[in-house]
Amino acid sequence: MVLLTALVGLLGLIWRRNLFLRALALDVMGTGAISLFVLVAARSGLRTPILARGELALTAVPSIAWADAIPQAVILTAIVIGLSIQALLLVVIARLSRLDPLLDTASFEALVIAAPPEAAAGRRA
């Protein structure tokens, strides 16, 4: 199911011509990838590495297996980075919608091809 989510996102990136739908497909694909990591890292019977008030270090209950906090931190970081990339992408798409409200990639490709080389060179400088 998780791989299917990532595959649906990838197919959306390939088949859709609308920039907003491509951004949505990218988000679906990222959600599938993060869900895959969560599924792989999930272990039952592990205690969360959060200590109660007054509890000493991990030696307080040596017989209990503790979950590793590093994969949790990496996944949380991936979620935050994905959210910020999506926000930036949506801002760029909103700015591009002023040029073409349909947000079709073919029309943007035509704008790039139709631009004179001098204008493109002037923008780079």
C-alpha cells in the first residue's frame, strides 16, 4: 500500500501537465516515501526514549528495549523539509499563474522557446 502511494505520485508527475497537479503528485510521492521509512522502522515492544520526571537515564529499567531516536528525528526532519519545499513550490506556481492561469507546462515551454536569446542572456547577467 505504501509503495502504491509512492507509485501513484510518480505517475502523477509523469502524466499530468498542470503544474499544480504535479506539485500535488510530488507531495503524494513524498508522503509515500516517508510512510515507507516509518513502516520499515516500526518495531513493536519498544519503549519510547522519553524519561518520566525523576527517572534516571536508560539504566532505570535495563530489561526494557528502547526505540532508537535517530530514525525518528530523521523522519521528522524529512517531513519539515518536504513541507518547506512544497510551500516554496506553491509560491512559485502562484507567481507563474500570472503568466498563464491554466498552468500548463506546454505553454511555459512555448514561452521559453519563443523568448529571444538576447532577453535570456540579459536575465542571466
